[in-house]
Amino acid sequence: MSASSLRPNSAAHNTGPHSKPTRLALAARRAGMAAALCAASQAASAQMPSNLFFTDYFQGVPYASTGAYTPGISLYGVVDNAIGFTKGAQTAFVQQSGGEWTSKFGMYGVEDLGGGYRVRFALENGFDASNGSLGTANTMFNREAWIALGSAKTGEVKFGLQDAVGVPLFIDVFGEVLSVSTVAYLAGWTYDLGPGASYQPLHISNAVSYSSPWYGPFNAQALIQMHSADSTAPTLTNRSIAVNYFDGHLFGTISYFGNYAVNGLNPSQYVRTDNISGGLLYDAGHYVLSAGYSFLAPRLEGDRVSSTYTLGAIYRYLKRNDFRAEVVYRTVGGWVDHSYGVTLGYDYNLSKRTALYVRGSVIHNIGTAPTYSHYPYPYTQQPTLDNVSNAYSTSNGTQFYKTPHVVLIGMYHKF
């Protein structure tokens, strides 16, 4: 889910202020940094600026950092573990994986085909670092499994399991990690919208995507997803498009996806959910500001729509100390159904690849989520956090909710 292009042939060496190679080099730098900001598998460049926050942050992610087009194979990964305190309807102390990064390992490769063309591939698996289990049962590579071909002049086409096209993860200053990010829970919450509602996953299987060359500060992406061989879903189960902008510090994107996915209806019935979203991020090096908006609209009569607004910031102090904060507001159209989320965090960077961190997160719900009688409903859930149960029933069967809280203390290492 990132902006992309491929850098020009490094053999060009003219350096005049208006020479074609110089303009190509500037375009490559823009494309590379945009890809690094998105932290995804679409592109990167060895000529990235060194004064941005995300230049450091994506060290250890080979397809979104310096050297992304160096021929060869890279083995990489992250181990992230935390001890947490969760409170809702029940209170518990937990050890869990992924408070800042999803724990994962992967293989990434590049071959230079000549003439400016390159082929790339990535195989990546997420896992639970607290017990060693796979992120998805019986699946070796549940995050990335793709091959791509392209050049700086033609753009890049990619096949396989890949990051979704749309507002990228980095717009959330906590990366939409599912242990603490209020953006991840509120923007993707569909239970109170109706039985036809669904949300696009972060990683899309059976996908074909195209990322255009960069035209000045602009780039576009498109993706289609085909259903699996044993599915009765429509042939194209996801259609996404995004337009991106990057000028060296300001990144912006607007996107649309139409998604057919698992919902509350009988599995043989498929309803499209439309999502229109946008995001902005300004990276000044020692601080980052971000904002996002998401509008979900399931196309089933009687279902409801939701809007989610996000604001986030990161401040880096003395190179090693990162302070993070985000606020999120979600509302359901026509109903007294609102949610507020806040996440705060602090990172102490031992190096560009290793850090200690603290996270605190809370979601406060106002109003009652509508009840639906459609199979497999009824649901009266409200947005929660992590694995925290926030619903409980009294002796007479009346259901109440408690505000979910999560606090994590952990560390990660990227290799």
C-alpha cells in the first residue's frame, strides 16, 4: 500500500543542473522516499534523503529502505515482544507479540534485467514471538508472497499476496499494529453498520496491482483481487485505486476501494462495501504530523455508514527519544453511536534497529451499537482494543460495556 517507482539506471552520470539524468535522479529520490514512507513492497531507492524520520524508521525493511534495488537476496525480520496490562469487562496481565512492529521474518530478492528493468520478489511471514506460533495457521507466508516486474519509465506490475492499495499504515503514527492502535480498531470496525459491511484486509491475496511511474510529485496505483478457486464470490472481490503526492516532506494520498468480503450474511450472498479515504503526513525529521479520514458505506439496504477521523504526531528528542500521540473519532451516520480513541507512546532508540517502548491506549464508546437479527448476528458489540472483552451482562441479562484499556511495555529488534 505504498507509492512506488523504480530508480533510473545508475550508469547515467551527467550532472548539469538541467540534464536529463539529474531530473531522473531527483525523480528517483522522490519515488524512493515515498516508498519508504509507505513501508510497503512497491518501491524504494538508494538515494533517499537522510534528514527524515522515516529514513531511520524503516532501517531493516529491505523493500522500503536504502538498497532496495541492489541485486541479490536479503533475509530480514523483526522480533517484538511486550508485557501488557489489559482492562475491560475483565482485567489481565499478558505477554504478547507486536507492540510496535508485527513480529515477522522474510526473504526479499532483486535481479537487474538490464535496460532499466528489474524483477523483485518478497516472501514474508508474521508470527507470535511470545510462543512461536504462525500468524495464520497452516500458512507459511501470510503477509507477503509476490513477484513484480517494472522500470522507472513503465512503472511496476505485481502478482500475488501483497499490501493493500489505499491510505498506507504510516498515516497512523502507531502503524495500525493490532495490540494498541485505536486507528486500526475504529477505522475497521463494521459490526454496528449492518450485516452487509466488511473491511478490506491489510494484505490482499490473489491480487494484481500496477504502480505508475512518477510524474513530478504524483504517482497512481490500482489493484484488483480475484476470488480463490473454491469461492463463490464475484470474480473480482476487491477493486482499489489511489493517487499519491510526495514533495520531499509532505506525503498525501486519496483512495477508493470496493470490497466483497466476509460479512454477517449467508456466505452465498456478497455485498460490496465502499471505502473512500485520504491521508496526509508531514515529515520534518525531528517531528511528524499526520491526519486521516475514512468513510465506509456498505451497499446493502438498511445498513449504515461510518466516518473515522484521525490526528497523530511524533516528536524526536536528542535522536533517541520518540514521543507519539494520536486521537481518533468515529461516528455512525444517523445514530447516537460515537467512539473516541487515544493512544500515547514513548520509544527509546538503542539503535536504528532496536528500541524499548511504552504504549497506552483507550477507546471510549458513547451510545449503543444497533442490534441486527441477521445470521450470524445478533451483535451488540462496541469497538474494543486488542483481545479485551468490554461487554458484560448482569444477572437479569442486561448488557453493559466497560471502556477498554491497554498498557504495554516492550522492545523490538529488526534484523
